[in-house]
Amino acid sequence: MPAATAARLGYRVAAARAAAGLTRREVHEASGVSVSMIRQVEGGTRAPSDAVLDALARALRTTPERLTDGPGPTDSRVHRAIPALQAAIASYDLPEDGPVRPLHELAVAVEEMTEARVNSRYSRLAEAVAPLLEELFRAVDRSSGSERHRAARLLASAVRSADAAAYKYGYRDLSARLVELMRWAAALAEDPALTATAAYVRTETCFATGRLGAGLRALQQAADRMPPPTTVPLAAAAAALHMRAAVVAGRAVDADSARLHLAEAERLVRGVPERLYDGTAVGPASVRIHRLAVAAELGDPAGLGRAVAEAGLWAPPRDLPAERRSHYYIDLGRAQTALGRPRQARDSLLLARRIAPQHVREHRQVRTELATLVRLTRGRDEELLSMARWAKAV
């Protein structure tokens, strides 16, 4: 077993033991595995045999698969809606006959999907988006000229909403297909701001695969291809690329690039009112939220300390989308945990949950954070433990 895999397994064993409220001695008595072996497994310095893993899982009231692979998907209506979404996009360029509403009515339906996405109402979104996509495929196929540009723009936005559900719930292959479909629709719309948005969304694939260098290069190339930011939508699209690039650079622990991209985003949002632009929240508050995210990714204690101190003096405006506000408190919790403040981190994650529960429950970093906090508090914080079980973090 590779060292990194052994470390992850040990981390999950330690979190499961804390969640069960058991000491190593008690696990030994229930499993027959020596205390020394348990300590080595939890520390990631020794990989357990199948027999040892089975015994530990029984003692911890879980399964070997859960310890090895981590938490499975949460139960959700989203999973039941995925086959219809897969079927809807299978023949995107050869749509079947059917009704098509006027574009102004389709625009209202697409806006509803966008609102569901940015406010993390994924179940509602997943159940409604497949027939909307089929109708938009027909609209694009039957139109021409400026009407086709409009239909393609609506399609790109609807596909982005569908991708949010697919990506959040772990359907990585479907998400990659949807991202390519969004890029196709953006090209049909012939709008550079929308093309930049597609490049922004494409970075999800790089997050999922860990190819951060490729993601950063793609964002930089997209920013370089942007026309001068002579309008507010163009400035917002460019700023979004730099905000995302700053986070990617932060995750790659490239502090210089992260700060440069943040500075460029801050320059671009001067005079850009905070609101959604092609479905992305952009403005001064969003840049500030990304500054905290970058600090959490870099993990530098001095930077984390400054970010947490600033957070004590500021909160995201309530008119920001729920997902963006929730992200802020998730990153604040990560920073507080890194600084050794588990109680504050717990409170931040609970606040994030109140703002956008579906977003928090499906967020991989939240699960990792909750498991860490359960381990640090030895499973004694009932509210934290309840949230960790709700999110399937332990």
C-alpha cells in the first residue's frame, strides 16, 4: 500500500475511533488488534492486512470499504435524476422533435435553474434541468442568426447548472461531458465573456484530477484571449478567471501566482457592481471571499492569522448567493482548524450548513474538515459529531 494511501486510511481509522468514543485500548479489546498496531495504522506508518482491517472495522462499527475508500455518496434525489440527464445530452446535436417555447419564456426557466444552482438547491435543479436542456437543444437547432446566439447563451447557462449537480454529487465523467457541451454552446453564442465563463467552469476537471498546473495554464490562456475589459461584463468575466486562478495557484502552493491573480481581480472589479455575471458572482465582496480561500489553500500561519482576524470584522453580504456565502465560512473553518481553534471552526461549519445545507453536505473539504474536528475533539462534541454523521464524514 502506498504511503499516501496508508496515511489516508490511518486518518479515517482515527476519525472513526473518535466518532465511536473509543480509546485504542477499547478497540484492542473489541478487535484483538494490538494497541501498538492500532497506533501504527492510525499514524499511517503501517498498512493493515485484510484480516486486521476487518477486525478494526467491526470494532469501530463500520465497514472495511468505508475505511479504505472514505464516505460514500449521500442519499439524494439528485442520484435518481442523473439517468434522465445523461439521456438528455446523448443526442444534443440531433434533437428529437418536440415543442419549443419562445426564448423569453426559456430565459425565465434558465434563470430559475441558475438561482437553484447558486443557492445550492441541487435536488430541485437536477429534477427539472433534463427536459429544459432537451428543449434548448431544439431551440438552438431551429434558430439562426441572433436568435441562435441567444438560444446558445441560454443553453450554456442551463448546461452549467446541470454540471453543478453532476460535479457536486461525484459524477465526474458526466461533469466533463457537460463542461465540453458548455464550451460548444458558448462558441455558438459568439460571446467572449461567456467563453471565459466556460473556461472558468472547465477548471473543475482539473480540481477533480489534481492537475492544477494544467488548470492554471488554461485559466491564464483564457485571460490572455479576453478582449480589453471595456465593458462591465467583460471586466467581470476577466475578474472571475483571475479569482479562480488565484485559488488554483493557492492549492498548488504557488503563493506568488496566487497573489498576482488576486491583485488583478481586485483591479478589474473596481466599478463592477457585485452580482451574477453569466452565472458567476463577481464583485468586491466575491474577491474578498476568494482572498480567504487562497489563504486557506496556502496554509501559511501568518496569512491564516491575518485572514481570520479580518473575518472577525467582516461578513459576506446577505444578498450574495448562498453557495458563495457558505464557501466563505467553509474556508474560514479550514483556517481556524489550521490555527488550532476547533471550537471556532465548528461554529463556522455549522453556519455554512445553515446557509446552504446541500452544498455543505456534498463538499469534500467539509467532510475532511469534519473528520479532523471529530478526531481533535475525540468525539465529545455532540453537535459536531451529529453534523459529521449527517455529512457522512465519519
